[in-house]
Amino acid sequence: MIRLVDFLFGVRKQEVALAAVLFSGYGLILLTYFFLKPARDSLFLSGPGPHNLPLVFVLIALVALPVTLIYGRLARVLDLNRMIMGTSAVLIGCLLLLRWLLALEISWIYYAFYIWVDIYGILTTSQFWLFANSVLESAQAKRIFAVVNLGGILGAIIGGETAGFLVGVVEISTRDLLLFCAGFLALSTGLLNRVGRLARPPGQTPAAVAPYQQPVRNSLREVRSMLRDHRHLAGIGGLLCLSMLVATLVQFQFKTVAFQAYPDQQALAAFLGKFYGRLNLVSLLLQTFLTYRLIRFWGVSGAILLLPLGLLLTSVGMLAVPTLWGAILLRGIDGSLRPSVDKTGRELLFLPVPLEVKKRAKVFIDLFVDRWSRGLAGGLLLVLTSFLHFPVNWISMVVIVLAGLWVVLALAVRRG
């Protein structure tokens, strides 16, 4: 097995234990998220309906601002390890509370649940990658990141397939999936607590869990100034902004067409669970056999260019053939390349950034820039669907323009 891992990813024998723990921890995080995604989507689409998705995208952007500010203030007094433990405890409590609230079947709860799952996904993954960036050296990261991301994809596959099976076959209530998520998140948090001892020799304090020696201000003004002074960081933020604009438009197209095909809540949840599971199976294959080799021979630039080029081609297809299969192909390209090749490439872009700068800027970029970009996309969708009355396939014209700009910026950032 060690020889196989070495052959596929270049991970050395002494790094296998560390890679295995990170692999498992990230896998459990993505497993919980892909339990929550079909639950969130089916409850919202069957309740408020797909026509309210643009509004909820805008609300997510508004919620992201106070969450970012609160997280930044807590980061001033807590080291990263304690931040992860504390955040996980709060999220587990929220899962149990939301399970109870969803049973009340009040309309506003579906909005709150959709927004919370979105924040949950970006916060848990961003914290994990910040932690992984801080405990791995640059050369290690280039070998281990592909393995770790593979664990996340495998967790997403298991999560999607299991959610579809539990709801569609076992007939467990959709909201009961949240109870499973609470247990898996607690297990993931315990695994990450072991990483520091594996990443450094005995007696040496891991950088990831060491207290900061200087007070850190985390105002939005300071982070904006940091992005302005570090052109590479600003380029990463621009890439994420365009990426999330395109992803939101693509998801709206897919979810609208899927709801038209499966109007029943249970049938929709089962379809989405199976779809996400199959989608991540493709991601698993790409991550196993393509990502490491692509980065090795074409560098990070090859990894960050593949997704926008793929979306350019499939958006043309969706524009011409606005069927469920056209939406599946478009969302399939986005959903398979984004968590595999593109995710690994984007995380490697952070490696040249100093840890102190990265600690302050990464969560801001991953949470604030990400969700405000989705909010901007939500506002754009409101204009396109409510005022201009665009058919769902016409939105692909906007996707094509944005994906073209994405390619241009990726070409510029690769020089950095």
C-alpha cells in the first residue's frame, strides 16, 4: 500500500501516518457536508422553492460579514488548534438545535438552514486547509495535498451515497441526517487534534497550534490593505470571486432543472444524494490519476485553468440543450473538477504566503469573498430571472463571459 501511495502521489514512507490522519479528518468533514447538502437542497426546493434561491444567495452574503468579523476577533486571542476545537463544538450544538427546529416546519427555518449549511461548509473546509498549510512544509504539501484532497472526495462520495440510501431506501427522515453529521464532525475534530504530534518531532511545538506572539488586528480594513499589498493574494481572491460567481449560476441552473424533473421532496433528496455521490466518484478518479501528474508536469497553472475551460465548453452545450442531462453535464464538470484538480491547485497557491499573513487573510478570502461573490451572483440572478425573464438556459451566456474572464485572470496569477 505504501508503495502504491508513493507511486501515485510521491508521498514518502515517513509521511504516510501524517497523510493518513489528514486524509481521514478531511474525509469526515466532507462526509458531513454531503449529508447536509441533499437535506438542505431537498427541504428548501420543496418548501420555499427554486425561485427563492437568488434571495437566499444574497442573504448568505449578508450573514457572511458578521461571521467573518466574529471569527477574526476570536482569532486574536485563540491559537488555531483551539479555534478548530471551539468552532467544532459550536457547530455540533447548532446541528442538534437545527434538527429540533426543522421538525417545527416553520417557513423561515428552511432559509436559516440553507444559509447555515453554506457557512458550515466553507468554515470547516477553510479551517482544515489553513491547519494543513501550517503543519506541512512546502515540499511536503505538494506531495501530501493530493492525498488529503482524495480523502475529502472519498468522504463526499460516501456521504452522498449514504444520504441517498438512508432517505430513499431506509426511509429515514431527511432532517435526521443532521444527527449523523454531529457524530462524524466530533470524530474529525478528534483526529485533527493528533496532527500536531505527527507533523513535528517530539518536544517541538507545531506552528499550527502555537500561540501568536504579537497581537493581530483583524479588521476588514486591515485585510483589504493586506490584499492590496500582496498582489498574489489579491489574484487568489479574484480567482475565487469569479469561480463562485460561475458556480452559483451553474448550481441555480442545475437545481431548477432537477426540481422540475423531481417535484417530490423524498424523490428529490434521493436523486441529489445519488448525484452527489456519483459526482464525487468521478472526482475521486480525477484526484487519483490526474491531479498529481497534472501538477507535476504542468504546474499549478495547469490545475487552475482546467475548470474554467471545461465550463466554457459545457455552458455552450447547456445553452443549446437545456435538458436535465445538459444540466447534469454542466454541474458534473463543475462538481468533479472543483473539489479535485481545482481545489488542490488553489490551495497550493497559498504556499508562498507567510503564515501570519495567511492566517489573517485565508478565512477572509474563503468565507467573505466566497459568500459575497455568491451574493453578487444572487443579485444578478434576481435581475436575470425576475426582471429580464431569462429562461434557465440563457444564464449560460453569462457563465461563458465570466468563465472567459476567469481564464484570463488564471493566466495572470500563474506568473505569481
